[in-house]
Amino acid sequence: MANTDLDRGSRVLTQKSKRYSIFSLARNAASYHQNWQQAWRHAEPKPAYDAVIIGGGGHGLASAYYLASIHGMTNIAVIEKGWLGGGNTGRNTTIIRSNYMWDESAGIYEHALKLWEGLSQDLNFNVMFSQRGVLTITHSEHELKGMSRRVHAIRLNGIDSDILTPAEIKKRVPTINISPDNRYPVMGGFLQKRGGTARHDAVAWGYARAADDLGVDIIQNCEVTGLRRNGGQITGIETSKGFIKTPKVGCVVAGHSSVLADMANIRLPIASRPLQALVSEPIKPILDTVIMSNAVHMYISQSDKGEMVLGAGVDKYNSYAQTGSWPIPEHMVAAAVDLFPFLSRLRMLRQWGGIVDTCPDASPIISKTDIKGLYFNCGWGTGGFKSTPGSGHVFANLIAHDRPNSIALPYSLKRFETGYLIDEHGAAGVAH
Amino acid sequence: MLKINCPVCGNRDETEFSCGGEAHIARPIADNKLTDTAFSEYLFMRDNPKGVFLERWCHTSGCRRWFNLARDTISHEIIEIYPMGQMPKTAKGKKAYQANWRRKSKAEAASKPAKRNIK
């Protein structure tokens, strides 16, 4: 059900010539596709902005888009040290869901899911959001009881969640092995029908194009080297392209959050770990649901190209190398083959890693800091992709109003002083 | 796959070990007067460098002893391994130890017992 109070910021691409449509496709086909307009400008930094977002991934670009489209802040920039979407946004396994346990989590993840529903229309860019369902499998009596509690908590927050028996799972997922002789037999599962996947790169590109159209400068290949302050107020950022004056800085750099925080003597509880993903050779459609398993420890889906996309837990020690170590995928594939025997025939084509900023409670940090004008949006750890639109939406709100709204408030950095942690290790579905 | 030279058992694969995170975190003594902010620095805040990191590791599948390890978090080069309770000896290790914000934290200062006048 659409939330009519939700300001989606969909005021974009008002110039008809820039809008994507069947007509623009036909028009451009007629001219051999040589006249498509650049999706965004390659901007050079101005001396000053009203706000700067550090980090050109999905979250940062979403933040900039909502700052411009909802809060009217168009004299802003996104600063990205590499190429936009080249960090975790381009490296995740694309899973989207909002079936977390605590009320605070339901707040942010469902907020994100409602934005996903309609995002392609908002941005006039096909993010390929596919609500194919996310099914989490349980493998023991203990897990069944835990699952029951979770499902009820999720439903009490008005979010869809259904319990499935092994037979119902087999009906929906014919290739799954539900034999009672498995080392970890399938004993049931819970399904969020509205969950699914999206094209991760498209989200970055969609937000970038929309933000650029509103006047946001997206500056790539520009590394932040310092955060300048005057007393307790941020005054600007030092970058590889010079100093940029600004009274508001939003840091959205995931695994590099501590690197930025150190520049301003801000302490974070974050550990940067590799999170790996694996992709098989493409095959014909065989799996049309996202499957996750905590005990067996893997999550799998099939991309529109036909590749099986697999992921598992984080590596056990800090790294900024974006690779990870071999025992993790080896352990994960063994677990996956147990559930999906057909996988044993597939060649794995690519393996890669991101740098995930894990928090002690597996919940994010969306927060002001002790420095006025300096805001951090980080700590999403293994759960950042699904929250992309919601994260950007509430972070833009925080930056514009200098005050967190009710969705962001529980995610203050101060919770590590008050002790009001939001423990979502169970819902994270990824071992830390 | 890291090869870690356990001080007791010798060279082993990383899968035999557990990483305990940041090394040299001293617990404030019981009668400290720390604020919640200062205590949270001990309890939750962590050093998370892109570069040389001092960690503590446990040989869980072997001798189960803990030791300290200086490692580069970009190249994964192990710079030195030194016993639990001791300080790094290499230049890079010492630099990483001194550069850590925790050295100046109130929580670390509160981990050292006040000098008592024993007559």
C-alpha cells in the first residue's frame, strides 16, 4: 500500500528531450543511437557549496538526489575518490528486503522498500527492481522457534512475512534439496514476497542522472584528504583537487568511514571487513526466488543474465583490499551445493569483495557528530544495498534539518554510550 | 590465505586462528570515574586503520594461545608477531601503536592504577 505521506522527491528530468521513454528509444534508434545525451556531467569542483556529500555510491548519490529534489538544496556536490558506484554499490549480491526484527529496523528498511517500489518511475531509470520474493530457510527446531518469533515481530510492524513448510518451499523452489538426510535439513522457512533484487549499478546511475539533472555536481576521481574545522564547526574539505568550502559535510563512504572519521578525530565502532561474492556461468532460468540460509550460510539468486549470484559471511579480519580470502567462498559453495545439488555442475566465473563497515550491533549509524555540520551515514555493514533509497532519504533529511527524524533517531552514534543497541545480527543473515 | 607463524606452534594457515580485533585495549580499573562517553571508547570504539593494524589473534585449532600481530590491512603483509603483553618492536609496529587515538583516550588513562603510597 503506497504511503501518500512519503515525499519521494520525484521532480526530475523535466526536459522532455532528456526523459527515457519508448519514444526516446524509437527516436534514437532512428539516428543509430548516436545522439543519446550524457547521463551526467563530469563536473569540476566549485570553490564552495551549500553541502557536500563524500562518497559517490548508492547511498551518497541517493542522499544528494533527495537533498536536491525534496529539500531544494541544489548547490551541492558529491565527491567520489574513484568512479561512482565503484565501491560496495557495485559489489553486492543485490538482495532487497525489510524483514528485520526490531521496530527501529522495520522503520528504516521498510521505508527503503517503499521507496524501491516506484523508484524506477521516480528516477526515470530502470533499476530492474524485481519483487521475486526472499525466502529464508530454517534448519533446526531452535531456528523454527526463532523464525516464528521473527515473523510475528515483522507482521506486527505491518510488513509482509509468511511461514512456509518444506513442501511449500519445494513447490516454489523445485531445485532445492529438502531431503531429511541433509546435514542441515530444510525444516521450514519464511518468505517476504515484496523482497527481491535490483540492478545495483543502475541504482547508482539512476540517482546520479537524476541528481545531476537537478544541478548537483558529481565530481569523480577526487579524494578527500582532510576535514577542515573552525572550532566546533566544519568549514570545508581538503581534496586532491583543492579546498572546497562548505558548512555541511555528509560522509557516506562505507568501509572507509574510519579513514574519514580520523580526519576529524571522530571515533567510530566500525571494523572494515571483506564481504565476498561469487558468480557462476549463466544458465537458463532455474531459480526465481532469493534464497537465504543462516545455518548453512549462503544466499543465492539468479540474475537476469542467468548467472547464479552467491554470497556468505564476512572474512574474519579487517581488510581494505576488496578481495577476501579463499576459505570463505569454499565453505560457502560447499553449503550451497548441499541445498542446491545442481550447483555442483556450474563453473564459477568471478569472485570479488567489497569493504563492509560492520558495527557491533549489525545496525547502521545515521548521525550528527560533535562537530557541527559534520554528519556520518555508515555502519551498514553487510546490509547496505537494500537500504539505499531509505538511507539516502533520511540522511538528506538529517543534513537539511540538522536534526534526525524518527526513522534516523535510533541510529545515532550516541547509542554506543547509552547502550541502546539495535542487535540485528540474526536478521543480517550474514555471519560477522 | 594468510600464513601465520604462531609463536608456539609455528607456521599455520589462517583457518586455524581466530582474530580478536584491535590489540592493546586496556580495561579501565574498577573504581574509575569515567563518563559514559569515555567508557564507550573502551567498550565499542575501535581503531580501524587503512594500513598497519595491531591485532590480537588466538590459535584456536592449535595451542589456543593468544599473541599480537602487526598487519597491513591493504597488502595483508604480516609485519611482526609478538607475545601477548608485550609491545611491537619494528618501526612500523611502534608507529602504529603510538598513532592510535586510544593512547590519548581517558579510558586508557583510567586503566593504569594510581600510584599508591605504601609505607
